[in-house]
Amino acid sequence: MPTNTPTDTTTGDAPAGGADAPDPVGPEPAPATEPQAPAAEAQPKPPKPRREHRFDIDLLRLVASCAVIIEHVSAALIHAVNQRRSEGEPVYWAGFVGDSAASFAVPVFFAIAGWAVISGAPPSSSSRLWQRLVRNAVPMFLWTALYLLWAWLRNRNEDPMADLAVDSLFDSVQPAYHLWFMYAYLPIVVLLGFVVLLRDGQRPWGIGLLLLGVAGLGPALTTVHEITGWSTPHVGWGFGTYSVIYAVGGAFLLSAARPVPRRWRWPLVGTALAVIVGIVWYNTDIHYVIPNAHPFVAVLSICVILLLVRVRVPERRRPLVTRLANAALGAYLVHVFFVEELVDRIVQPDLSAGQVALVLPAVLALTTVLSYGLSLLWGRLGLRRYLG
């Protein structure tokens, strides 16, 4: 999930402050026989205030990124038994518990995005907002191409690669299924940034036209299909009500000035555990996967945010937390390679409870280390803007 994104807590422009310049005309000059009053000197503007680096936001990004990996590794266990308890009970329950416990990841990323655009690092101009959009879109499309190429080399594409490439311009495709999030995340960032610029008195015409194009893309393609009969791609660009609420609500929660009092922390932990039980029940008895908009997921997400907001990160740990948080987008983009090439090969439906207790932590650790290790590597090579 996104790190080289608008959720960056160390960037963004603050409005310059300072005293107004003196009146350029001034009072009429005194008679020549009287001494001239010295002209008022312009007061220099103070430097722009330095933005606070929120290490707790870095930690939250890192936790949410790892939760995404947990979700997809756990989903591999669920698929290994075809979502059937009878085909391997230990694998079945381990998969559903892990997937359910990590279901806060997507809402938390929406929350971080909302906080960053609205209050953490609001864009100072439309060009800044365009830069954020490009900084996320380039790795997204590059990794889509890499996943398509990888599946083509492994002979896994069910449709022609050219058709999948065209479809990916409009919506996520297999095997880059996890990138569906970006098709909702980017429009929300642009929309909220547009509102921030309007609030500041700017007229971002280009951003407005982009939003209008996103809103009308689906109906336009449907019209083309109805007139010509051509098969048109499904449009994934856009967002639901729930994602906007998570973004705006996240901006509210993450703007807190101090952490949640200690007396409320254990009740929050207890609530989170109870809700996880409810999510497991929903996933196993009602429908898999539980919607991100479900109240159970919302409560779990709020608990996670409140437990981590303004939490103090020890100074000796801050450089590591920030470095890993900056690598989180890259880890999110690449980790599905390891899920499908390693986890799917290792996990078997007939594993015993003892074997699952050993295998699941091992494949989780392996996938996480490989994903973050590669992301840190290409970050050191200066490829972050291309690979995330």
C-alpha cells in the first residue's frame, strides 16, 4: 500500500506567513523645511513552518502494509481448501482467522490518505496534486505490466495479453488483482485535493476536468457498447461512499493532538478481539469476503487507529520505522509474486494443526522479508519513483 504517496508525512507545502508589505504610496511628504521621515522598511517574511513528522503515522502505515500481506497469505490457505472446512480443518481455520484479523488494512489506508491530503500534507497547488497522482500511477501501471508479463511467461493468462493490457487501463486484472485498491485510492486523493485547493481559493481546472472524466468514463463506454455492440472494458476507477467516509473520518481521528488515555486501551483491545470473532463468523457462515463497509470492519479499523494514533515511537526505532514505512508501497506491489510462487506451493490442504502452527508463521515471515527486502533494495538504487 502506498508509501511514496500523498500519505508522506514529511512533505507538502505550508502557506507562507508574514506581515503585509507597507503601503507603496504612503502619506504626503512634509514641507522641505522639515526633516523627511525615514521610509518604513519592509519586514522580511518568516520562513515557512516546518511540518511535524508523525512517526505514529509511519508506524500505522507499516502495520497496515503488513496486514495486507497477512490477508493475502491467509487467503492462500483458504483457497488451498477451496473454502471448505471438510478439506482441511486446521488450514481452513488458520486462513480465516488470519484474513479476518487483518481486515482493517484497506480502511486504514483510506484513513491515512484522507489525513494526508486534508491536514497532514495538503497540496499547495494543482501541480503538486498532479505530482502525487503521477508518483502513484507510474508504479501501479509498471507493476501491472510486470505481473502480466510474468503470467504470460508462466502461461497463466486466460485472455490474450494485449486485451488484458487494455483492460488494465480501466480496472485491475489478473494476476495483479491486489491493485484494485489503487483504482479507488487515486480518485479519492484527487477529489480531496481538489476540495482543499478550492478551500484555499484556487481554481484547479485541470483537476476538475480529470474528475469529470473519471465520473463519466463508465457511462461513456456503456453508450459506446450500446451503439456499436463492441465489447468495452469494465471501469474500476471510482470509489464508494464507505471509502470517502473512511478517508474523511481518518483525517478526523489522526488529527488528534494526544494519544488515547491509557485507561481506554484495554477496552479497545477487547473490542477489537470481539469484532475479529464477529468477522470470522461472517466470513465462514455468511459470505467471504466481508465487505470493507461492514460495521465489524469499521469498528476494528477505528480500534487499530485509536490504539496507534499519537503513540510514542522510541527515538532509536524511528529511523527504522520510517525507512520501512517508505518501503511499504513497494512491498505491497511486489508481495503477490511471493504469495503465488512460494506460499501456494508450500501450503497443502492436509496439513495438521501442528504443521500449520509452524508453516503459517514461516511463510508469513518469508513473504514479508522478501517483499520489504526487495523494496528497500530498489529504494537504495534510486528506483522508488518507478517501482514504488
